[in-house]
Amino acid sequence: MFRSLLNSSRLTVRNHILPPFVNQFIPIRSMSVPTTMKAVVVEQTGGPEVLQFKTSYPVPTPQAGQLLVRNNISGINYIDTYFRTGLYASPKPEVLGREGAGVVAAVGPETSGFEIGDRVAWLANGGYAEYTAAPAAYTVKIPEGISDEDIMASFLSGMTVLAFAKETYPVQKGDWVLLHAAAGGAGFLLTQILKTMGAKVIGTAGGAEKCALVKSLGADVVIDYRSEEGKDWVKKVKEATGGRGVDVVYDSVGKDTWEGSLEAVKRKGTIVWFGNASGPVPPFPIAKLTPKCVKIARPSLFGYIQTREEFEAYSNDLFGLLKSGQLKTKIHKIYPLEDIAQVHKDLEGRKTMGKPLVKP
């Protein structure tokens, strides 16, 4: 989903996305930093077994436009499994992990705007490690009153779903919304955001415990797709909407749900595909959209935060929701770095509720 901007932090500097952070007269400055660290490395694509825990991996040196961050906590996202398996191509060897929160340990040359010791959250690559060389372009200071854990339970996922609900399909009060995987890391947050926008939410989830969680978030209708009744979830959606269908579908499941999503959306409705939890949506004839004049989208967060202004706007929106209490986070579990393979197994086995995190 975020391949073009996450595969190389150098890309941000090369494209001069954020001129305010570039200052040719500032040399590298740092606190005391070790030369090696604990990290999880992927040298070849494959299953969870390719995730190699190492105790003496080289600490990166921040380059121009970069910060070296000592990670306190890192987020684990389903997209990490796509880079591990090769569904999304990326250079190997690679340290996975698309977000982290911690303290600035070093400031690279030609970089300003941050000081040693600043509490920050970043989006880039390399979170499965004690230290990450993160682009200043996609790093933000964490406000007082918000914990690192709450930030990582909502940072990448929260900004993603905010962008999808505000820009991909601007949700209006009274809209009927179908949200698949409503108990997952992104779904948990999007359910709450949709309710603050006045939407009527139909959430799908697997199992009684997950369905109860989604209902507690304010979803108007919850469908257990694992139950006998919930297997025909399209019928349940049509019943809930008086046969009309939903205004928009947010579908992060993909292969198992895409056809049903097309059935469940209303005439002139919109489907937003943003994940592949069951596999990617296969190629299909575009004429399938014709009878109901359906619009489709396959967005990524980074298409909406190309500029510093956009990145800060969504960061501040998220921080505001967290500080006001309008957005609650749910951490599935905080795993030690050496158990990262188990996290991937839990994610792919759909055994998580909320956001899994890792403590480097």
C-alpha cells in the first residue's frame, strides 16, 4: 500500500519534499549510540520463518534529512506481511516495520527542526529494530499527554482511515457504510471515526468476541461472517438498508469479499479497497461496474500526505481525537522483538483484535 515512499527514506530527501528540514550548515549531532543493536531482518521472501532475530545488527547512520530514533515501541501492520511474502516488492535484506515511536538519538547532516531527546513518531521503514534512521519529512513530535503506546496503536492506521473517510470517499452524516474487518487494527479506529461523522455503520467481524467489540464501538449493525446466519452477509446488508445497499464499502479483506462488496453497494455507490487480508482482488472486467455505476478506489495514505502540510494536518487531526477522548485505542498485545514471527502468524490467522505492537 505504501511501497513508493516506504521502501527508501532517501527518496524523501532526494525529492526535496520538505525544504524546512534541510540545512547544509548543520553537521550530524548525536547522543551516545551503540554500534550494534537488536533487529529482525528478512533476507528472502517467504513465511514467518524468514524473520530472523539478530542481536548484533549494525545501527544505521542518519544521512541528510534523517533522524536516528531510539525506538521505544513500534507498530506492526498487516502490510508488513505483504513485504515479507513478496506480494509487495522491496529490496532485501530488509528490516520491516513501517512506524515507530521513541526518542531522537542523532540528527543527520543537513537536517533541522528536531533536537536530541525529542519524543517523536515516524513513518518509514525499519521499525523491527532498536534504532531506525527515519526521514525528518515523515517524523512528528509527540504532544504531551499522549503515550507512545497510544500513538503506535493509532498512528499509521489512524491517519490512513482518516484520509479514506475524508478524501477517498467524504463520508456524510446519515451515510450507510459497510466496514469489513471492523475489529482489526484499522477497522477498530475507522468504526469510531465513522460514528463521529454521523454515519450508520455495518461492521463485519469473525466470532462473537470480535462482534461484541465492534458493537461496543457504536456500530449500528454487526455481522459475524463465521456464523451460519452471517455467511450470507450481503443479504444482511441489504436488509439493514431496506434493500438499497450502502453508500460506501471499506474493504481491507480483498479476495474473499470483493464480489460481495460489489453486490452490497448501492447504485452510484463507492467501494474503497485498501488491503489484501485474504489475498488481492483479482483482475475483473470493468463492465461489472456498469449496471450500478459503481465507483472504485484503491488508495494509500502516502498519496494524501505528500507535503509536510498534509502530513501535519492528518497528524494533528489524529492527536486531537486522541487527546479529546473521541478516539480510543486497543492494543492486542505488546510482543518482544524476538517473538515477531508469532505476531505475523497471529495477524495472518486473524487472531488479533486491535493493534499488535512490538517492544524493541
